[in-house]
Amino acid sequence: MILKSFYKLFFLLFIVITFSSQAQEKDTLTQQFLMNIEIRPRAEYTSNYILPPNTTVDPYFYLTQRNRISMQYEREKWLIKSDVQEIHLWDKEHSASKAGSINFYQLFLETKLKSVNIRLGRQSILLDNGRLFSDAPWAQQGRAHEGIRVMKYSEHFSNDFFFLFTRNYSSEFEPAYSPVAANRYKYMLVNSFSYNSKRAFSFNSVSTVDFLESANSQHLYTRATTGGRIDFKTKQWNYTLNSYLQFGRNQKGQQLFAYYFQPEIKLSLQKSNWRLGAEMISGSNPHLATGSSGDFDVLYGVTWKFNGNMNVFTRFPADVGGKGLINPYLFTTIPLHQKLSIRSDFHLFYTQYHLKNNLGQDMKKFLGFENDISLKYTPVKALEINCAFSFYQATDSMKYLPKIQNENKMAFWSYLMVSYSFKAENWKCYKK
């Protein structure tokens, strides 16, 4: 029924725009309708570690495909945006083919006032470098939120305010392939402020208050996250510092005080880029009282971009046993050709506090290292080909975390993804 209604709306817009464009002379653009189509298949192979959707078969090979139709109708004071997507799965639980999800990635109405824009509906959110809020572009389903966004921009300043909420979503398809089902808050307030000098200095801050339901839905807990990132650039060097505090009560009702810290330097040369930095995501000190927690939650940011392509550490605090994570890294990007580049990401992983073995003894903090090697090839404008090979060498401490099946063997992950995206329609209406 949703798709039928959607097609009716699309046909109506087509008729209106077509007749309007024929009746008016070309001079000033008053209306525009854009339609873009994307087809994105991806094959993945995993061995010796647990990565959803697979938790039992080893090694595991599977295929997914994202088919997305993006449409936008725009007038002087407002626009309507919709992204309809279907996530298709092959060899999921040994079935030949099935639809993992048919959903709206985005569906919103935006009004354009003199100095403020207001957006209402389902929308993707990317703030700053994506650490706390990202649209998760690599994930086939992406990530979106529902609510109201108020945007104000000027030459050097910008400010975005959000009121977001979740509701009971349809269970007809798999929640893992929904752009909204993974959102854990009941309500959330977000304010994002940024300043850019247009020269060497920029500053970004994000502050949130989210209201979390307890497991039995009988309590609503309030948690706040606040902080930001400063960035200083010269001709070749870039220095950045990102830090956040988190406090209030978590979903378990525990008193929370946690922090995040990330210093980084970047060197841009003519034939290569180098990024050296480290992340510290706080965990719970074993001497904390039972009703307290030091576990920082990275909210709705993208994890592979910071903690490795394999997503060994993506759910906090579960994937680190509540012991925090320290992740020094070195990223190198080398353009091999105008259309081809190679990238190597190297990570070391440590817990902030010791894990305990079955006898209650301290394990080593060092968890292992990961190396990600990826290629990006763009033969033509509409086509992009990405492939990667990653491996993780674990230590004995990983035996007590739920990601590596056998800590004595190397864990592998690789993928090949083809993205074909083209503009299907671009209708314009003018008046003299």
C-alpha cells in the first residue's frame, strides 16, 4: 500500500511539472524535480570472527544489494525529499534470495525561511566528523532519525537543533536492515554548533540530551553528552582534538560519568596523506560502586571509520566488556592514479582496565592489532568500485570478549562493492 501511494504521488508530480514547464518561458527557475537511482551490490567474506548477520557458520560468504530511488521536488520556499530503498539478501541462512527491508531511508518536508530552515520527517544526520552522529554511508541500510530539525547558517557560523523520537516500527522486515530500528532513545534533543574561520581554524560542538527507556519500559532515564572538536590547519599539517563528556543515567539506571578523547595530526603530501592519532573511550573502573558506570556510549556515530573496518569494536560497552578502549592508529592514503587510490589503516587495541579470566585474574590490556587495506576505483563518474581486505590478530585476552571465535588464529574479512548511481530525471520549470 505504501509503494502504491508513493507511485501515485510520483505520477501526479510528473504531470504537474510537465505541464507547468510547457506553459512557461525559460528565465527564472521556480520549480525543480530530481530523481536519482542507485544500485549497489556487495559481496562479503568472513572467517574466524563474529559479524552479523552470521554468528555460527565459519567461514561465511554472503551478498547484499541496495536499490535506492532518491527524489526531490523543490520550490522557492520549500522542498520534499524521499529516498525509497530495498535491501536484498542472498544466502542469508542458506536461502537463495529475499528482501531484507523495503523502507524509506529519508522522507521529509523542508521549509525555507529568510534565515532559518525547518525540516520535518525522517532524515539522515551527519554532524562534524561523524563520531557521534553519522548517516552510516557504508551500511547498506544507512542510518536515519525521525523528528524536527531547525537549521540556521551564515558565512562563518552554523547551528542545528533537533527534536528526535522513536516509535514502534514495523516488524515485517529484519530490523538489522532498517535505517531507524537501531535507535535506542525514546526522545532526544541535539544541538550542533560550528564556527569556521575559512582560513586555519574551525570549531564544532555537539550537545545532546536523550531519554532512555529501561528494559521493562517502566522508567525513563536522562543522559547528556556534550563536547566538541577544535581543528587547526596549515598548508600541509592538520591538528585536531576531539573530546566529550557523558553524564546522567544510562539505560540500566546507573549513575553515569564517562568521557571520550581523540587527538590527531594529519600530514598531506603531494602523493600521500598520513593520519596519526588515538582514541580513548572510557570504561568502568572495577572499583566503582554497583550503581555507577564509566562506560561511554558513542551514540549514533560510525565506528569502522575510527575503530577499524572489521567492526570488532562497534557496540559500547558490550564489545569491550565494559573495560573501555584505547585505540592508537595510523592511516595512509596514496593516490595511484587519477581514478584509483589505495588506503592502509593500522590499529592497536587496548582495554583501559583489565579483563578478568575465569579465575578472576587480570588479563593483559593489549587485545591485538588490525590492518585494513582498501582500494577505490572510479572508472566513470556514475560508477565506483571499492574492495578491501582486513585481518585481526588477537591476543589471549580476546578469549573473554564476544567477537573472535578462536583467538589463536587470524581473523579475516573482505568485501567487493560496486555502486552505480545515475541521474534519471532533472525537470525544471521557469518563468519570465
